Amino acid sequence: MSAAPPLDPGTHEPPDYLQAQSSAEFGELRRAHRSFAFPLTVAFILWYLVYVLLSSYAGGFMAIKVIGHLNVAFVLGIAQFVTTFLIAWWYSRHAAAKLDPKAEAIKSRLEGDA
């Protein structure tokens, strides 16, 4: 097993993370994330709670046959999985288009200053 190469601390200063965090650029990144993630999270939790409440208190409605032996409960249960994957896909597209470029710019600036 070989030893790790020695680290050359050099003469540079470490990045100023507090300054980066208080920058307008970082604020934009944080807003872009929150404006997408928080509403979607609230919407999905409400959707899940509706499903749970319907399952608990609307048994007759949930037992309605939709197609053959498939009832409303099964269809809504499958829809829970589908929406989970759709939200993950949508978030990955949002992150790639809006968040990653901003984060990369901040990272490059910090590493360039280092």
C-alpha cells in the first residue's frame, strides 16, 4: 500500500466561506432552491395526507372499482409512486438547469480565490 502524497499547504489563504455565504450570488442560489423545493414538498405531503385520510375515512370511495379488480385505492397508491418519481425527475432537471450553474460559479470563484 502506498502512502498518500504530502499535501503542500502553499502560501494561499483558505476560501472565505462566510463572505461567499453572504453574497448576493449565494442568496440567488438559495432562493432558486427554496422556491422549487418547498412548494413541491408541501404539495406532495398534502397529496400523501389526502391519500391516507381517504384510506382511513372514505373506505367506500376507495373501494370503488375502476377497471376490473383495480379500485380507487390501488390507483391512487400507484399514483403516489409515480408522483414521487416525477418529482425526483423534475427536481434533477431544475437542479441541472438552474442550481448547478450557479453553484459551479460560486465554487469556481472560491477555488480561484484559494
